[in-house]
Amino acid sequence: MVKIIISGCNGMLGQTISKLIEEKRDIEIIAGLSRNPKKINNSYSVYTSIFECKDAGDVIIDCSNPKCLPDLLKYAVERNTPLLIATTGLSREDIEDIKIASKKIPVLYTANTSLGLNLLINLVKKAALVLEENFDIEIIEKHHNKKMDAPSGSAYMIADAINQELDSSKKYVFGRSGNEEKRIKNEIGIHAIRGGTICGEHNVIFAGLDEIIEIKHTALSKKIFALGAVKAAKYIVDKDNGLYTMEDLINL
């Protein structure tokens, strides 16, 4: 039985993960963390601080807020507990702190736990290597009107993966308002749309001479992220210290 502590348990993704785990027999949530611990009646104890939690978990799932990261990293290192970080909006300093912690514990960091979205990233990396010379690359992401960060963390994941494949030769252009110059070759355009209840959509466009290739992933519910998070949490439990990604899981 894999025992989980979930940070951000009362958020949308946290609750979806909780409901999914209730249906499984080989995994359970032993504690949750929330800034509003009494907001929802959970089947497990909920704390405002990770240091209030006395139960030992096999892995921590973080789907909370970047402000919670320092305490989670400190706790996980002190207790030698694997950590799945699925929080967006992290700063460069946060990423460096994650890398430092991963030298002492196994950490899987991803801005998106969807297996489908991470497979898209795997595909566009291969496409970029073949098409880059004669094709322009644009990324369009769509999310609901309550999403705070723009562009999405997943859009950055896609752009960064492509750029790494192309030896960091690309620069990012966010929208084109006020830009009176024609598009240059070494750009990746990234565009954000916010509206309604769109769960999440990412479209990567390779536009060439008289032909267009589009690779798109659409999320229809939060359940796909919960499924991926549970799979990733199980994956990271018995791993050696180090920094992992969803690509490591997909490559299995």
C-alpha cells in the first residue's frame, strides 16, 4: 500500500486526485495540506503546515501553490520522502531549489501530469528536429477564465522541450501585439487564450511552404491529470535520488 500526503488537497486537482484514490486498493491518502483545512470534509486529516503532519508518507504529491514549495522541500529532505511536484508558476529560484533537493531525495517535477500531453511533447521534439529548417513553430494554449498564470506551465514545457532539441537556438515571442516587424526564423510564438471552463488545450503548429502540421492535445476533465499524478507518484516511490520528469515515466 502506497501512502500519500497531498499538498493542495482542497483545490480542484487535489480533490480529483482524492476521489480517484478512493477507488483504488493499492494506494491511500494519509494526510492533506490546505490553507483552508475545514473547507471540505475529507476522509483524511488536513493540516495547514506540512510540519504538523505526524504520519509518515511514502510520497508527497504537491499540486498547491509555489509559496508552499520551500516547506515541502525542507520536510521531504528531512524525512527522506520522495516528492512529486505538479505545481505551475514556479520561479527560476524555485527550480534551482528543486534541483538541489533532488540530490538528496527522488523528485519528479512536471507542470503537467497528463500522460497524453507528455506524449505530445515527445512527438513535437521529434517533429522539430525534422521540420525546423523549413517550418515556423507556434504554440497556442487555451484554459479556463480562472487560471492565474499565462502562458501556461505546459506551454513552457512544450517550448522548452523543442528548444532543447534545437540546441537552444530559438527565442520566445509572446503574442504579436505592437510588433511591426515580420516574423524571424528563430522564433517560437507562444499565445494564451483564457475563457469559460476550458480545461486545457495545447496546439503546436509547424507551418511551412504550402503545408501545415498540427499536433494537439485537449483535456476534457481534471481526471486525466489525476490519473497521471497517481501513476507518477507510484513511479517515484522507489527511485534513486535525482530529478525525474514525466518523460522518464513515458519511456518505460
